[in-house]
Amino acid sequence: MTLPIAIIAPTAALVVSNAQRAAAGNWLGVQQSLTGMDDAGKFHAAWVIENYGPLAAGFVIHYAAGRFGMNRALGRAKVPLIRI
């Protein structure tokens, strides 16, 4: 089993930032970062792009790396566990 680092890294960053907000007691900040809605019910696309943009870019990078054969090359080079 391999881990796609281009997808795992932005997901981990989102989880860590929300865990830090939750540990500080800022549950409204966690809700806002996950949904993009403020406490008045207004949607903010910039918040969604800020939080989920790196994850979407990771999927694109992972797909492109697969199309160019980079993941296969890492497998043949015996790089353990990690792929792009």
C-alpha cells in the first residue's frame, strides 16, 4: 500500500488547523472553515477555496503524476510507502 503525498499533505494541514481551532475552543471557526458559512448564514467562497483548494490541487497533481508515470518510477526505484 502506498500513500499519495499530494493528497495526504493538504488533508493533514486542514485537520491540524481545525484541531488547533477546536483545542482553543473556537468551534465556530471550525464550522466556518469546513462549510464556508459565517454565523449569519452568509456563504464565503474565499474560505472554501482557502481550505479545500490545496486538496483539489493535490488531486490534480496526483492525477498528473500518474499520467506521466512518476508514481510507477517511484515504485520501480523502491521508494517505500510514498507516491506523488
